[in-house]
Amino acid sequence: MNARTLLLCLWPLGASAQGFAGLGAGAEGFALPDPAWTPAFPADHGSHDLFRIEWWYLTANLEGPDGTPYGLQWTLFRTALAPGGAASDQLWMAHAAVTGAGFHRVAERLARGGTAQAGVTADPFAAWIDEWRLEGTLDGEAALSAQGEDWAYAMTLSAEGPVVLQGQGGYSVKSPEGQASHYYSMPFLAVEGTLTLPEGEVAVTGQAWLDREWSSQPLSEAQTGWDWFSLSFDSGEKLMGFRLNEADGSAFTAATWIAADGTPSPYPDGAFVAEPLATAEAGGREVPVRWRVTLPDRGLDVTVEALNPEAWMAVSVPYWEGPVTVEGSHAGRGYLEMTGY
């Protein structure tokens, strides 16, 4: 058994026939999110090893010199095999992707903790696995890089707005039973750099959105996956909304409306609605690729549509992730992630 196969066997989601439903597994012995938690930066940009699950999740909507749209993703996941926070009990997995209207290229990396192959430090901030890196000052300027077999990207990120706490002060409830995570976003990141594609290099500029989340049981036992939207409107306002799908066909929702100055307004279950309008085949599954998204309290009624319907992440724990366009009461662009399909 090679090292990659061993890591996949150890990885909780990869080893579970439930797929993303494995995030509803019990959390005995691990730390649990606390509604009274107060964020502390830069410490909270770092790793929280007493919790079972954590991620650093960056997506970006980009544009080439001729106006051609692109998207990129860079994600580092940490999961603990056992409580206690020992470095050797941490497993690391990373996904990187670059997407255009006619292509979607994906790569994956895996590592075991305690080897220096992967990790996160808070001050100075650095998150890495092999040569893939996100490092710098997250509230200032940072560098991002990754590569696959025939593609790569190198980007500079510049913060143009504040950290946004999701849910109630960073305590994000995920189910009627009370499962929750600590969750904050950095949705005001300007980005510029170079995509290296088989056709050559492309200079790009755009907007990036970094999500940070950690928990020990972020789903309930009855939840099978989620549909997550990060939308940036031409007005400067933004929306984070998710729909957590239950085994009986119902869904639990939550959202945060983010003003142009970064002020968040959280919304409880039922206020945010995402309805599939059309599907496409991706990765051998039928996946929704056009949605009607509404938030009546903000007069929002938009159609969200995939730039590339085939943006399937064919990785160890597969899912759909890609850039989207937004039209209707508000115009803009963003990213959509769908799991459990």
C-alpha cells in the first residue's frame, strides 16, 4: 500500500461510504464551538488542532485582458484522527483548480501531520502542502500558488475590506439540532497574477473570497451535503448563503448579507431560498447548475448560473465547485459549491 492509499484509508470522509454525510459523525473528545467565542487575530488564522475538522478555503473570480472570465480555487483541509491535538494525528488534504467556460483542471495533495510536508502557522501566516502555498499578511498582502500537471497559478492578494464574522459573531449554526462551526470570511480580497495554461500564460485580475471554518461535528446525522453560495454584487454588497440538505429532502438554510463596508447582517433558517432551475451531468451525476436565489428582506431575486456546468472536482471526496454569474435584481459573480450529489 503506497502512502497516498494509506492516507485515503485514514481520511474520515474518504473512508466513509456516507461521503460528506461523514461530517455528521460524533465528536466525542474533541473541542466544540462555543457561542461565547471571541475571535482573536492573527491567532485564529492559524490551526485549531483540538477541533476535528478545519479548512482554509479560497475562491476567486478572475478576468483576462480580453474580458474572458476564469475562476480558481485553493483549499487546505485539516482533520484529526483522534482528540488531543497531536501533530501526528492530523491529516491534511488540499485541492486546487482553475476553471474557464470550456475547461476545468483539478489537482489534489495529501499529507500526514508532524512531517512538515503540510501545515499552518498564524504569525507570520503561512498555509502549505508541498509547494502549494498561501502566505503573507491576510489583512494586508499575501501570495497564493498551486500547480497541476499542465497548469499553474501565482497570485497576489490584497485586503480591501474587513474580516466578516458569519452567523452570530462567528458562531454558525448548521442544523435544527444545533450543530455549529466557528466561521469567518475575508470576502474583500483583490487579486492579480498569472494563470499558466497549456495555451500559454494569461494575466488576470479579479476578486477573491477566503472562508475559514472549524468544528468537530458540522453536520447532523441526517444531513447529506450542502449547496454554498458566495456572491459579490456590482453594488459592492455581498451574500454568503448555504442550504444544508437533509436525507428526507428538506433543507436547513442560513445566510449573511454583507454591506459594501463589510457590516454583516445574519439571517436564520428559511430567510434565504435557493431553488434549482436546471441540471447538467457532471462527474456522472445530475447536478444543479442554474439556481434561483432569493432573500426577500434585501429585495434579492437572482439567477445564479455556472460558468462551466462540468466543474466537477474529481478528487478523493468528489464534489462540484466553480464560478457563477449573477443576473436579476442584482448583478455580479461568485462561486458555488455543491456536495453530496
